[in-house]
Amino acid sequence: MTQPQVSVGIVSNDSRISFNLSGIYSGQGTDVITGSQEATISDSGMAVSWNGKMYPFIEFTPTSYDGDTFTLKDVTIGVNFHWERREDQRFRGSLRIIADNGRLTAINIIGVEDYLTSVISSEMSSTSSLPLLRAHAVISRSWLLAQMEHKSEKRTRQRPHAGELVKWWDHEDHQLFDVCADDHCQRYQGTGRILSDNAISAVGSTRGEVLMYAGKLCDTRFSKCCGGVMEVFRSCWDDDDIPYLAPRRDAPDTQDFPDLTNDDEADRWINGSPSAFCNTTDARILSQVLNSYDRERPDFYRWTEEYTQERIRSLISNRLGTDMGDIIDLEPMERGTSGRIVRLRIRGSLGEIVIGKELMIRRVLSESHLRSSAFTVEKTGLSPDGVPGRFILHGAGWGHGVGLCQIGAAVMGDKGYGYEAILSHYYPGSEIIKIY
């Protein structure tokens, strides 16, 4: 097998895309294209307008893959998260712009290994320890190739049940390209994030290496912080059991953890500060994993979110599209192995509903995304008729908690664990196999 290429959706939902070609590009019947360019959507919304002509799509290919780059203007990163912002980003490889349903989408076509160098630099600092970067190179490569291999598969994304809204989102939603460039898939923010030779070395030294289990590519999920115990796949996505995405403590003794599917145990765990690799406040280690905008809020292993009655009522009403009245209670109905809530009952004065899975809960209870769905609920300021004046969520972890915990892996790398040991810790039973 040779190194494949991947198509990455960078910019979407725009009627106009501005970009700059640094070097000599070819395309649309022209051998020499360079400098500042602009593409717009046609009046019909079904064609790309560029250089005075209409095309179903336009594509620009560099004449020098190593030397030529293109810059996309005003790329939105952190879509729907609290750190959402726009920035210019520079890329290698080819640029394709397509028209679809009244909007333009910019797609970068690039070799998998170059894509990965940017991914691990975008997901964390390229000055991180080599064991951490190597481990992340392997899992990012494995996840990407597994997604490309199974892209055509259709999966159920909603569990129909009266009185419940249980939905989940996965990465096969993309039809125009293999993966997107944001947190929905893997952060990919171009060559500007490659700050040292460490990222290049980590990808190069693991070139073609993937994780496999029982002869198949592993679906190597990862998140920022598991909160002390890893979550299982079915708590977040399809109702499948995946052996290498197992519940384990993020510590040397991986089996030493309570039954966090039990509310009382979860309450004690989440409101405590149990030891774990990811339980660290070491700024030097955190800077390896968290970009500047990730550190705008310092809480991740344990965190607190407070809501007035007015705020939580408005949030839930806007997110669900229905007025629940005053919010009386938030009741966990089902928890996963990390204490993350999988099904949450919202009781209001005008009705009740059960929502899930974990990402649905995080979206409903935040203007962007709640840190995680591993939380306990404290109610204060009860009125005579039992309506809380304020809800306080005490939470654990950041993200879905399945697979590799990036902060925990950074601590492991700093403690001297090799990348093979890190991968074995987070994906038990898997094997590192070189496929090209």
C-alpha cells in the first residue's frame, strides 16, 4: 500500500472565498496561476464563479509540492465552541472549491503524512514530548484511514422512543470530502501550526504505522481529558461494544476505579479529585496539549458551571425548540463508565423530556458545548413551589472521554513512557502494524 491522499473540508457555508496562491499553480486549463484570487457562488447557487467564468468546481494544483502553498482567508475554527474565531491559514497540496446547495466549500487535497504533521501540531503543541507526538501520529493516522474505509457505511444516529430525544453525531456526516478540519473530526489548521521539527520527526518515525485489532483498523477516538476514567464507545455513538475502547482508570493501575454508572459513586468521584495521569496543573505539560485559546478557561479535570433559572430555561427552550417552563430538575437516567450522563431527564413546569447521548446533553446545556456530560446537579434557592433559583453543575473531564486522553498521554510522555506504552494503555489489546 502506498501513502493515500485525503480530502479535507476547510471552509464551508460561504458565498465568497478569498485565497492567495504562493508559487505557481495550474488548473482550469491554465498552466500559470498565482497571487490573490477570489471565488464566488453563482446566482443559481450551483456553480463557482472565478476569473469571469462559471465552473461546477475549480481546482488548483501546485507545480512544486514542497515549495508552493496557498492561504485561505478568514477560516473559522472552533465552530460552535467557546473559542470560535476566524484566522488566515496556509496549506500545502491542492485546493478545490466546489458549489453545493448555494454555498462554496474549500477542500484541501494532501498526502496523509503531511496532513498528520499538521494535525498533531494543531491538536497540541509541536514542542510536546516525542512519545506523545508519536502516539498521536499513530492514532490520528488510524482514525483517518478507518473513517475513509468506512465512509460509505450508514449508521443510525437517533434512537426513536416516545418522550425521548436521543441523538448522536459521528464523522461520516461528510459527503463532499473525507474529513473536516475542525474539532468535529481532527483539528487541521495548515502548515502555520508546524512550529518545530518534533512534529515532522514524530510523523516520519511512525510513517505508515496504525493500530489494529483482530486484523482491522482501530477506530482510535480521543479527547482532551477523560476525567480519571475512560468512557466506552456506546455511551457516545452507536450501541456497539468495541473491545479496545474499554473502561479503564487513567493511572498505572487501570482497574482501580468505582462503578461510575451508579449515581452515588459518580457523585463521590466527580466531587473529589482522585489521582490520575490527567489530574495535573503543571502548566508546562498542559501547554503541550492546550493551545492558547484552549487555556482561556483553566478548568478541565474538575469544573463548575452555574445557571440562573432564567438562563437555563432560555438555553433549553432555544436548543430544543420548545418551552419547558420553569426548569424543576435535571435527573441523570443513565451514566456511562466514566460517570458521563448518557440519558438526562429534564423536568419542567410545562412538561418533561429525556435527552441523550452525551454530545446532545452538552449542546442543550450550553451556548456552545458543555465541557462534558460527567456532572452532578446542585439546586439552590428553591421557591415555595419547588422551583430552583439556580442550578450548579459540578463536572469532570473535557470531551467524550473515549480512547486516548490527551492530557493524560502528555503526562505519561513526560514521565518517560514510550509511545507504544501510551497506546497500549489507552487501546488495550491493539497492535501497532506498519501498512506502508
